[in-house]
Amino acid sequence: MFRIGIDENGLGARLGPLIVTGVMARLSDVPAAFFSRRLPKRIKKDLDDSKALVSHGDVDLAEAWARALVGPEARDPAALVGALALETEAELRAPCPGSVATQCWSTKRESFVADAATVSRVEGHLRALRARGIDVIAVRSSIVCTKRLNLDKERGLNRFISDLHAMERLSLAFRRMAKSDVEAVCGKVGSMTDYSRFFGPFGGHLHVVLEQRRARSAYKFPTFGTLSFVKDADAKDPLVMLASLVGKYVRELLMARVARFHEPRHDGTGPSGYHDPVTSAFVERTRISRGRRRVPEQCFERKGAVEAEPAGAFATEGA
């Protein structure tokens, strides 16, 4: 049996990419109740809701998990992101104007921050999970840049739909890797309950609705397996927790590139990209230089980043 945990990072941001990350594990003799129980204390110290373990400017633990999952291929941060990315570099760079490509792709001054002891400790956690029948075999992040989010918006797709479609792409990619039916568990997208109305990659696929409620929406596909969206999954499901931690690292790394491009003396304490005073000041401070360097607004700031959830798309249905 193959189980997948998927979560997003950066959905509500003002700047920087949306990162949707998935982790797939091969399961053997794992009780169904395992994923609803608390992890052993030794593992839970390092594997929990990412909001409780890492933060802007402090992602050492998240980096350690990413490096442990990728292995020796992770020679440096750029190689690590390349190994994690669902899309090829050519696909990711395709929409980049020449004048602004280095905003997202310059790797100058990048280095790992997690020490060897932290990486070794989380590698031990992975071995402990394997001994319990949970063998994590793949991890991927779909990187949806600001320009792609803005293009989606122009097509009438808000950020929640962009998030959903990235989750679908990841799920299907893992199904191809597994060559067998999978059980995919995703964090809830906004307050949506009826996901089938907004499927993109899964659109047109034959499926049955298992349930559609505030806490969980689930669907069964005869050529895929089950796909479910669970409220607070990033605080409950170990694979979703792991996906969220890895995604947090990828987003922090890519947001730091944006900061350094506009302010080369950026020392790691720059903007988070979210709706906070530091980010607002960064946007204002760089306004003139962005114009001088011909940085398209479409590549810098999300349009309508604070739009309300459309009632028709995300109305809560059921109990």
C-alpha cells in the first residue's frame, strides 16, 4: 500500500511562490489507527505541525528533513531544490523574462544551515518510521511562481484553485511512480467541501464521492485510489507534517533569492513575503529600483493577494 501526504506553503503570501509538497511512503503492516495517534515523543520533537517547529529565518530543521529525504544528491541548496522539484528547471524558467530571471534563479550566497547532528537525528527518525512499516520513498514539491499565480488569476482561477490543481498534479505524479493505487491525504484548501466541482488534472476522471464535510472530503477513483482533503492535516498526519516542513524550507530559500536580488546586502533577516510590516516596507523601498531594472509587477507581487474566498467556490457544505 502507498500513502501520500500533501500540504501547501505560501498560499496566503503577498510575495514569493506557492509551494505544494508531497511525501509518499510504502506501508507494510501499519495499523489503520497509526495515522490518528500521537507520534513517539522522540520523533514528535522533530516532526509536528511546521508552524510549531520552524519559522521565517529559522528553518534549520526543515532543511534537515529535506536533506535526509533526498540523500547524497543534495550537494548544495540548488541541487536540493532541483531534486525536490516536480517540474523540470526548463518548465519552471519558461515564463521568466530575461530581465528578471536572476530574481528567482540566482544561487549566490546560498549555503546549508542545518548542522550534521540535526540531519543525522532526522535520518534516525526515518529509520524508526521504516521499522514501524512506514518507508518514505519519494518527496516532491510543485513550485508555482508569482507570475503563474497571476496568469491563473487572469484566467479566472484564484489562488485556492491553483493550490488544488498543484495537489492534483502531485498526486497523479506519485501514482505513476507507485504503479499501484494510492491513498492521498491533503490539507484542506480554504473552507472548500465540494472539490470535484473544481478539479483540474482530475477533471473528467470517473470517481465517486465518499464524503464531503467540513472536516473531510474524500473521493474514490478506479484508476488512482482515494484522494482526501482533511482539516488540520498538517497537525495530525505525519506524512502531511513532513510535506509541510519540506515545503517551508523550499519557500524560504526561494523567497530569500527574491530579497537578495532586490537588496544584495540582504542578510537573512529580510521579508517573509507575507502580509507583515517588514514585507510592506520592502515592497515600498524597492518600488523605484524595480522600475529601473524592468521587473514586471506580474513577476513580483500577487494580484489581489488579499482577496476574499469566493462564497460559491468555498461555501461550507454539510456538517
